[in-house]
Amino acid sequence: NSATEKVGLHELIVTGITDGKEKIADTLHVELWSDRKPQVLAYSVLKTYPHMASSFTQGLEFQGNTLYEGTGQNGQSKLMKIDLATGSVIQSVSLPEQYFGEGITIANDRIYQLTWTSGQCFRYKMDFTLEKAFTYHTEGWGLTHTDSTLIVSDGSNKLSFYTPDFQKTGELTVYDDKGPVMNLNELEYVNGYVLANVWKTNRIVQIDLTSGKVVGEINISSTLPAGIDTSENVLNGIAYKSGEKALYITGKNWPSLFKIQVNGLF
Ligand code: DDQ
Ligand code: CA
């Protein structure tokens, strides 16, 4: 067997010897992975806030000091403005029952909210009036933005880039040193990188937007709320408060929301 390597993302081609000649084996095996081992980023919990345990969190983001949350499940999906100190709702709008709400982000003073399998992204004015609906052709999972580029995850190891009018402009595949990092879910753009929590894990990965490599990771296993059923009620919410250089994290139906400081992120 032989392997060829390229710099950056590696490509492995497995070949076999048949009748003394080297041939590509019956099963051509091509795998891509990163040449970089993610740096484990240590963190500390600065504060614990209440979070509504009825919220199936699918998107979390600050605009200034104001926290916004989007929730999922058919018939229970909402866009909400949240009072951080109490966890209670300041303002909310419900999605029609046929939609399963997913990631949210706020760009150019507009709130965007994805849906899981309906291929519809809703855009609201800051007063929560619905302004427009856009169509896309993947599942909708997480959403964040940098300047006016929207960044969407779809449950694969891919991030897709869209204009504010939801025209697709590109995509990026994400790898760590073990291979493709699938199930990228809720997203947050922080300081040149995209953070993504990986569905059904306690892992947040830090993705380099130029290469797709996972350069860092945070494991929040020691910060799960007590007594939650972690089969579906998983970590799913990362919001960055730039003034504080702090992250706020929560999960689906978690009773708490944690303010954390991560070493080496900023
Ligand atoms: N997604 O957020 C990973 C994109 C979808 C999660 C869907 C989980 C469905 C759970 C439904 C539970 C109903 C009680
Ligand atoms: Ca977020």
C-alpha cells in the first residue's frame, strides 16, 4: 500500500498490488483531514444565569447588551428577546406550526431565523415584524455572520456563505486531525473564527475560516446543568458579548445559561 500526501489538508490514496502491478485497490479510499491538532482551550465559568427550561434553544446572539434567542420544535418555535438577569421573555413572536425554528443572527439591523427542513429563512425588522422569507436548498441548523456575510450550517461538516438577501456565495468544509467534523450546529463568529457546537456532544470547535481547519476546541462537559436528560437536551447556544470578551452558552431545555471566559480565543 502507498499513501500520497499534500500539504494542508491531506489526501490519502490506498493502492494494492495485483499480479505484481500496483493498482488502485478495489475500494478507492480518499480521506481528508487537517494536519493540525486542535488546541484545547481552557475556560472558566464567570456567572450562571437562569434559562427557561421550556426553550428548545436553536440560536443565541447578542446585539449590544440585548440577548436574542430562537427556539425549535413544531408548534413551539419562537424568536425572543430575553432578559438576561431573569431569563424571562421581553418580546417574542411565534412561528407557524409547520416550521421548526433553527439558528438566528442579527446583521444590518435585521434578524434572520432559519428553519430546519422547510428551506425558509425568515427576516425580521428589529421590532419583530416579519419583513421577508428567503428560500435555500439545504437543511438549516446554525446561523451567524461576519460583516454582512451570513454563515449557515446544515448538519454536515460544511459552512455555507450567503449575502443579506440569501444568495449563496460559497462554502467551506471543516476538518480536524481525525477527519470531517460533521453535525456542526449553533454558530458564533468570534474574532476571525467561527465557533460551532457539535450536535450531541459537549464540544465547541474553533474553525479557521480561511482553511476550514479546526484550530481549537472547548469541552464543556464539566459545566452541564445537573439533572438534565442529555439525549436530546444538548449544548446548543453560543453568544459572544464583544464588550466583555465573554461567551454565553446554553442548551436545549437547559435551566441555566453560563457566562464563560475562554483562554486563547481573543
Ligand atoms: N437539529 O437541531 C439538530 C437540527 C434538529 C434537532 C431535532 C431534534 C428533534 C427532537 C424532537 C423532540 C420532540 C419531543
Ligand atoms: Ca450564536
